[in-house]
Amino acid sequence: MKVLITGGGGFIGSHLCDALLRDGAQVTVIDNFSTGSPKNIAHITNEIEIISGDIRDVALMESLTQKADLVLHMAAALGVSRILENTLESISTNITGSEVVLNAATKFNTRLIIASTSEIYGKNPAQPLSEGDDRVVGSPQKLRWSYSDAKAIEEAMAFALHQDNQLPVTTVRLFNTVGPRQTGQYGMVVPRFVASALKNDAITIYGTGDQSRVFCHVYDAVRGILLLAKTEAAIGDVYNLGGRGEITINELANNVVRITDSKSKLSYTAYDDAYPIGFEDMQRRVPNISKITSAIDWQPEHSLEDIISDVADYLREKS
Ligand SMILES: NC(=O)c1ccc[n+]([C@@H]2O[C@H](COP(=O)([O-])OP(=O)(O)OC[C@H]3O[C@@H](n4cnc5c(N)ncnc54)[C@H](O)[C@@H]3O)[C@@H](O)[C@H]2O)c1
């Protein structure tokens, strides 16, 4: 099995590489290392092919896709801070780049998994969120929504190519996926909290901390993605992939302090101080994962304790 992973030098992509190598696959990575890092795949450089390039390069994507049995499209610009600071480049990667990936897979009729996101649902208050639920997003001038919009366009292109050209594509909507190798640099909450806790620095919570999320270990997410890729019946369909156990950001911070045995205190910053005026966040984001758990033999297995401990171990090793 020859697998092409776009964004394979990133957080989720690099764990997909590890899992696929364990399964005996031949792996090729294409990454421009904008947010990913060669360090994420340094331990396997001799076992995989690494192409340093951009998914918007049509000729390159076509030549790589032609050689692949499966494409896992993980490359994207993400993270609230990155989207706000590099909005145009992010839109270009997430729309134009995805279009190139989708068209190449269509041309060679290659099995494709695209990584979408819980951001698709925006601020829809109907929780838990199911695949058919509405998108409720704010004004386009609130630039965080450009990520949700771009991913929605990508999903729509994928669905249309499946309908019109029989593209064998499955869409996976990932909810807050966390684990080793994720960077806190672009606004991801768990690595940011754990990094502060390990230094006994204040843990900064945006807003009141009453907002809640559900976290999924990257090992569970990777297992789910690879199972979906093997499931014929999943072609043309869309699945939420997330963990279980809703937790407020205050509770998360307290858990991080306890599990890392830290002396950190919690501190609070208004959203308007952390992000541009008018920034909007969602109060809750809870996945309904009943569709994926009945479609494939998959359940999230790792607890929040596992996630925090694994992130802490990774950050300790790195420092
Ligand atoms: N981590 C999460 O919680 C989460 C949640 C929802 C969706 N997702 C989706 O999962 C996928 C993987 O995310 P991640 O968390 O691993 O992020 P990541 O930033 O670690 O990985 C993205 C990778 O894509 C690469 N990349 C960016 N633009 C590129 C371009 N133009 N050409 C080639 N490579 C490019 C980056 O260098 C990086 O290695 C993304 O599509 C993301 O939208 C992630």
C-alpha cells in the first residue's frame, strides 16, 4: 500500500506516518513545513519519502498522487492565531490547495481522506453536534470564520466531485485533537497550558474559562482515520471524529496543574486582549460520535489524563 500524506510533517500527519509504517505501508510525505517540522518525522527519515513542497503545485501533486493508492489530506493552515495573522495565505492553502489535492485524486481515481474540522459547525448552540447539523458562523469580517468557511468549501468540492466524478473520498471532521508534537504556538490550548505548567508559570485562560470542549488523543484520531480509509461504505460520506467527556477550560487547567504536579496559578485574559476586537468563540463544542462508532469498529480509548501526561512527557523530552 502506497500512501501519500499531505502535511505529513505536521502533528496529526506525522502520527499517521508512524501508524502506517507499523502497518507495513510505503509512505510519502509532502509538506512545506510552514507549521509542521522535519523534527516530527526525523526518527523515520530513512523509512519514508519526504517531499518539501506546496500542495498548490499542480504538477507536483499530480505526479505524487499518480503513484499513491491512498491520499490522506492533512495539510492546512490552522490555529486561531495563525488564521488571524495570515488570513489570506491560510485561505489560499485551505481552498486552492485543497482544490489541487481533490482534482489530482479525481484525475487518478485515488482513494482520498480529507481532514475537516468541528469549526464547520461554527457557534451552533445545538450540542452535541451531529454531521447533518447547520453551520452557524459569524460575519466574514470576523476573520476566524474564514477557516470554517474554507473547510466548508473544501467539503462541498469533495462532495460534488464524489457525486459528479465518483471521487472515492471520505470527509473526517476532527474535534480538538491533542497529543505529543502538537505545538501551542498557534493557539492550541492543551500544549499551551502544559508548557506553562511545566515551567510553573501562570496558566492564561481566555475569557471566563467556563467554555467547554471535548479532547481526543491523536492516537485515537489516527486509528479512526485509518479505519475509515479501509471502509468502502464510508466513501462519499462525512464523519465526526472526537473524544468523550466534556470539560470546561477551567477544569482542564486544574487537571493540567494536578497531573504535572505544577505550582502554576490560573490567570484570566479577556478575549479582546488576546485576540482582535470582535473575536468570537463558541461556548461548547461537543461531538456526537455515534455515526463513526457504528460505521467502524472504533471508540476513543485514551483518557484526558493520558493526553495531558503524554503531552507533558513530550514537552519534557523536547526541552
Ligand atoms: N489538531 C486539531 O485539533 C484539528 C482539529 C480539526 C481539524 N484538524 C485538521 O487536521 C489536519 C492536520 O492538522 P494538524 O493539527 O496536524 O496541524 P499541523 O499544522 O501540525 O499540520 C498541518 C501541516 O500542513 C503543512 N502545510 C500547511 N500548508 C501547506 C501547504 N500549502 N503545502 C504543503 N504543506 C502545508 C504544515 O507545514 C503542517 O505540517 C488539518 O487539515 C486540520 O485542519 C486538526
